[in-house]
Amino acid sequence: MYVLVVNAGSSSLKLRLLDPRDELAASLDLDEWSGEQEIGSLREFVAGAPRIDAVGHRIVHGGANFREPVLIDTDVRNRISELAELAPLHQPRGVSGIDAFSAVLPHVPAVACFDTAFHATLPEAAALYALPREWNEKWNLRRYGFHGLSHAYASRRAATLLRCPVSEVRVITCHLGAGASLAATVRGRSVDTTMGFTPLEGLVMAARSGSVDPGLVLWLQCRTGATAAELSHVLEQRSGLAGMTAGSGDMREVLRGVAAADPAATLAFEVYLHRLRRELAAMTAAAGGLDALVFTGGVGEHSPEVRSGAVRGLGYLGVELDAEHNRTAAADADISAREAPVRTFMINAREDLEIAQASRTVLGNR
């Protein structure tokens, strides 16, 4: 089965066509993706593809009902769209991807694969917010978690590199990109994660604030008179590294500022690393220990400075890097110090493999 994997980001679109052996048969990246005017490019891509038997879509939020991949029909598409307020940067674009390929490939079955599904196994103690029970029950308030497709693949790949069954290892995966989250995986199941009800909670990100005292948000609303929508815009798009540096939030830009001894960039980087180290220790506690630590995602894969800074001071957890291996790491590399009891890996993100496998499973079970 040839599966076309559609990964619609907040502003970009990535297409990966995988053949039955999961080899890359064709690909297309659209850096500027609105979901509308690029239909011509999509038709051209499809026309040049050897064949397409199924389409697998990455969808960021599955809410309470979508806990596993599902075949897309009109009802499913509409229910996914209704969750847009929980992931306003990504969910509408995911729906645009569904609509675009419904038009371009109307007779090819499509499967929705949810970033939240991997975290459906969170224990109630980790998932529940300490809010009135009637609120939690009425609105399904809980920590959903995100980047699940990436965390699932990276944790299994780490087990392979350890030469251990995934059922025997405790792995902390760090998906670090413009969006960022950690997950604690025990015996192949997510037991804790840093993102929550929306992708805004947790780590400091490129333009997102990460966790902020809710009392502070309420204070700002009262003090500034800002609407909920205005505050949401600031927290989602004008905070994080971008807000602290008055820049783009791109980690490469921040690191250039650090190298130039720019005070704002240096402080922003330290804030980023402080939160990352703190949450790494918290995830290790949730997992009851640590066998492997994984860095993945654009920043996790390409920034040795972030990897070394993240583990600085975590020797008590058994984590220590080899400086040269960390500096020169290529795909799926062990970057641990020789004697470190915990193995640290840099693993290339392969959400496309997760989506292709899930799509084949769903369609094979019809």
C-alpha cells in the first residue's frame, strides 16, 4: 500500500509518499500553506506520483473522542473541525489538508492520525486538572498532550537502539522544535507529558509562552482590559523566545545572539534551558527512573548547544553526553558519554512512518 502522509503545520505543508517498504517514493514541501490557492501544486504532485492507495493526515487535537486513528468521513471531518478552538494554530490547517485532498483524491480513503492519541494512556493522576469535578466532567477537561506521533516513534526507536523490547524500557522523549514537549514513556505507554489541554502548556517555545501562572493571566486581563482572544494571540504568537528577544523565536537566531553576547538572547536561552531541565527531571520522576533520553524535532536534532545545555546538571539522573559525539551527531546517534548509565540519543523525527503504519492498520481492518 502506497500511503501519502499529509502533515499540515500552522503555515506549511509537508507531503511524503511512502511505498509498501516505507521507502520515500515522492515528497513535497510547501513553506507557505493556506489550504486554498495551492490546489494546483497538489494536483501536479499527485499526477507525478507512482500511485496513491491511501492518505494519512496528521491532526493535532483529537479531543476526548478520538483516541486512535480513524477513517475520515464527513462526520469525522466536522468533529475534527469543531476542536479548532483547542489548537487554533494547527487544527484549521489540518482540516484544510483533509478538504484539499478530498478534492484532489476524492476516491482514495483517508485516515486521521491524532497527536493526542498516544497520550490517551495517561493515568488519571497525571491527566486530571484540580478543577471542580463538574467542570472536568462536563467539558472533558484533562491533559491531552501533543506531538504523540513523534513521541511514539522516538520511544520505540530508542528501544531498538538499546536492543531491548519497548516493554522493558523507560524513555523520556524531547520533541523540540517551534513547538516543544516532553513525554515519559514506560513499557511503550505514555505516562506523563508537558503539554496539556492545549499545546500552550509546558516548555518555553519559539513563540508560545509555555506554562504561565493562570493568576498572572487573569491579572493581565483585568489590568490591560485585553479580551480573551487578544491574550490568546499574545501567549500563542508573541511570547516564548520571540517575545523575550523581540525576534522571530527561531533557535538559530537566538544562538547567534548568544554567540554575540546579546543580553536578551542570552537570558532567553537560559530561561528556555531552565524550564527544559526542570521538566526533564519531572518526567523522570513520573517514569520512575530513566533508561534512555531522546532528542528529536528540528531543534532537538540540529542544535548540540540545546542538547548539552538541557542535560547540564542532570548527572544525578545518570545522564552525561560525549561532547564530540554530541557535536557531530548524525541520524539516530548515541551521544552518551561512554560510562553514562543512561543512554542519550539524537533520533530523527519520523511522524510519517507512524502515520503510514496507522493508516495501513485502519484500512486493513475495514
